[in-house]
Amino acid sequence: MTISTENIRVRIAPSPTGDPHVGTAYIGLINFLYARQHGGKFVLRIEDTDRARFVATSEQMIFDALRWLGIEWDEGPDVGGPFGPYRQSERAAIYREYVEKLLANDTAYRCFCTPEELEAVRRQQMAAKVPPRYPGTCRNLTNDQIQLKLFESTPCTIRMKVPVEGSTTFRDELRGEITFNHNNVDDQVLMKSDGFPTYHLANVVDDHLMQISDVIRAEEWISSTPKHVLLYQFFGWDAPRFWHMPLLRNQDKSKISKRKNPVSLVYYRQAGFLPEAMINFLGLMGGGMPAEINNASEKFTLQEMIEHFNIRNIRLGGPVFDLTKLRWLNGEYLRALTPEAFYAELRKSVLADEYLSAIAALVQTRIETLSEFGNLTGFFFSDNVLPSPEVFLPKKRMLEETLAFAGEQLTVLEAAEWNASAIEAALKQLGEQQGWSVKENFMLLRTILTGSQMSPPLLESMMIFGKARTLDRLRRFIDAQKKLAAQKK
RNA sequence: GUCCCCGUCGUCUAGCCCGGCCUAGGACACCGCCCUUUCACGGCGAUAACACGGGUUCAAAUCCCGUCGGGGACGCCA
């Protein structure tokens, strides 16, 4: 590759909005490999500009998950570096400074339209089957009009001024040239009315300031790339190279999502996947390993990937994230362990002291001999429990409404903060809304999670079992029941 | 709807860029057999794909065009 002599700098830019995502790990892996192969730097930047979706615990989970996989960054919020700060919320002044330049440039303008107005227009356009687009209301306000609005303290956003005529062409390193006509590029909001930048502005400014040479990101960004390229032009900067990786997919080929797949790295870790297996599996997605290795076993380490992986050989078709194959791979890695190492892995996860002692506390008053320990706690140790309808179906309920309610429980639990009182309150509220008694409500959840109507206290059990595994179990229960119902029809 | 991207076994892929070695290779899953007191593991085997149609060429999975199919984007989310 001809670029090896340059100063290669790449980055990933996850948003701390929840659990760390397998997609982040995938893109992180590719960036990491690329940096290592070219003697470059790999930067981790936290894009926390969306206050509404911000989750305080998320950032640390992202760090932990990436390190668990062996993906190490050279610069980032926790390790520092010469181009910090690496958290966008700490860079607010920088974005303000640069957006001023665009305003002065006449390549951006203030927009006083309200979210409600914009939403109404969008709906109209959708209904008329016209591409939804900003109507340009504020694009040509006079200076007086703007001063008046500002004087009145009308909240405003700042939008980029996309040229009316012409088109923007950029090069995708894997696909070649891609052209977008400007009438298909909307006047993107660059700065929100709360003063925070949007992704597009912050991303371009930071990538430039952090001297990023190659932007390696997911395919979903292709359609906003012309906006980014235009921004580089507005600023008078050189754009980096762009590489858009294929999107990981659900079984049905749609973009991978938590509704159809476990996507949380926390889940995979807690469910007992080894990082070596996970990273190997991610390396299989999209290919890129040479035939002699791929055809031999498909098994390789992170180090082997650094040595042999070639980003230019990535296949562009979106790979289905196939749990079955991941599980097989994980089994391979498990079997390859020495008995001692295997036992050590067990002690680190499902037989960890903290886990066992927490469970023990729940059953102490409920058993009469120690050997009964397993009777009440089996569900903590099995990968899944699938109760039959006799067990989970409340007496006066139909299967369909019960599954629908379980789906509601799932939604509530997804959104819930993971502590017993918050969960209890949220579930009770749901029950009241839907006309489910507390007893029906909690018994349903109990049977789904434990497989039995008799179990240790539900909420405490859920705390120990963990959010990721709880949600997964609920999801799998609903899926399995739906599949069964469909078979009967 | 509009724009953009993509298209090799059910799934992940090798081959594609640089046409012939492709009778399209490997892996997972599925099926069968062997091993085995059970279940796994392991071994062996079978089924299974170049989306379709046109070109270019002596020759196309590989290059070009079209059709169809799939996906993504269209937010004061990232």
C-alpha cells in the first residue's frame, strides 16, 4: 500500500448512549488493525453531544468492552494525547469558534424555525411522497431580520449552506467515486439551539484538528459524506480518505439491532463468550484475511490479523451476524484451553465468588440442606429457560395478549435504570396501564426468567443476573413463543 | 417516494481489482456413517451458490450495460 509512509491517524467515535455495541467493536477493530499495520495512531473520541440520550455509565463500559477485546487506543479521554480533549462535550468552545467562521464565510446561516414547524413540513412532504427537505425559510433572511430575532432571543440553530447548483463527488476507498447532486443534500443543522454541535460539525472539526488521515466508519454514513466534504471545503481544509465498512446485519438482512440480536458487548461478556472468539468472529465479518489462512481454519488471533488482514479485500455485502457460528467458534476456543485455564475461565464468570455469594444470600432461608442449592438456582446457570404455557400463562389470559405484555415488559426493562426499586416502579406502572394485576405481572416475568413459578425474590435475582442477560432471556422467550405460535398456524 | 450502496452454497467466506489453473475451494448449520453405555468432542461423507438478461472476448464468477432483489440515508440522533 502506498500510504504506509504517511502519518496515519484513525479514530473511532462512539456515543455514550447505552451499552457498548458490537458495531463499535467491529469498526474499532478495523481501525485498530489499520493503525497498527501502518505504524499509525488510533484515537478514541467520545461523541457526547446529545444531552438527551447521554448515559453516564456508558463511557466506562465502552472502555472496558474494547479493552476486553484487546482493542487498545493510543489517544483518548482516559489516556490523554496531544490533540485533546477527546470528549466532545469538553470542546464546545472550539465548535463555536469554527461555526463562527462559517457564518462569516456565508457558508452557514442561522435558522429560527421551530422543531414543530419543521416536523409539520416534513410530514407534509412525506405524505406528498416528496423527499423531506428543509424548505429554506431562513436561508436568505436579511441582516435586519436576523438582528431582530436575536434581539428577541429567539432560539436558533445554525445550518450549513449547501450550494444550490452542482454536485459533490468524493472517493470511497473501497467503492470508488460517489457523486451526490446538491439538490439531494439538505442544509444540515450544524449547531443545535442548545449550543451543542451536531455530529456533522463536531466530526469534521475534530477529525481535522486531530489530524485524522483516514475515516473508517460504517456504510450508513455514505449519504452524509457529501455534507462532510462540503464542510471541509467551506473551511478550506483537505478531507481525509474515507472507507465505509459494510453494516453488520440481522438474520433478515436489516441493519443489526437489539430487537433482533444481542448487540451489547456487555451481554457477550456476561454470557461467557471469550474475547479471542469474539474478535476472531468479528474478523470474519466482511472477510479481508488471505486465502491460506481463511481456507485453512478461519481461526486467527488479533496478532495474525495485524499481520495479514487487508482492508482493501473487505467484501461490501453486509454480513449477517450469525450467533450459531460465533457459538461454534467460542466452543473451539473453550476446547483449546487447558483444563486449568478452562476452570479459571469458569471461576471468572459463572462461578465467580461475587456471583455465587450473591446467589447464596438469596437462598439461605429457602433451603434445608446445602445440596438443595441447585434446585432453586438452576436458572442462574443455564443459558436459557423456556417455560411451557402451563407455567407462564396466567389463568385468565390468552397467549397472544400475554406475549404482547411480555413485549411491553421488555420495552420497560430496556429503558429502566438497573436497580430494584426503579424496575419495580416501572413494571407496576406498566401493569396499571395495561390492566395487569401486580401478581400476574410479576409472575409472568418470574416464570420467563426462572422457568418456574417458585424462585428466589425476582427483583434481587434480576439484579444479580444482570440487565444484559435478563433482556436477552426475555427477548428469546418472546421469539421462541412467537415461532411456536406461527408453527401451529 | 427520492438519493446512494450492495448482490458467490441457508449463513460466514476464498476466488473478482490483474479474465483461462473454477468440474467454483473452505467454514458453520443441516443430513448420513464411524467412534462411543449416554451426550458432546473427534473422524469420514453427502446436499448446497457465481441473482437474471444482454454485451465485450478465442475464453467471464471475474470487464461493461440493463433488469430484478436486498440494504442504508433522508432528525435541533449519532
